[in-house]
Amino acid sequence: ESSSEHPSNQDRFGYFSSLKN
């Protein structure tokens, strides 16, 4: 994954984290 396509990897991480909770 390149930061160019994903400017906020942390944002995506939080999203998946939300699904888990």
C-alpha cells in the first residue's frame, strides 16, 4: 500500500478496529 493511494492508513485501521468492537 502506498501512502499516495492511502493518505490515512491509521484512519483505515481505526475503521477496522471499530468493526471488531
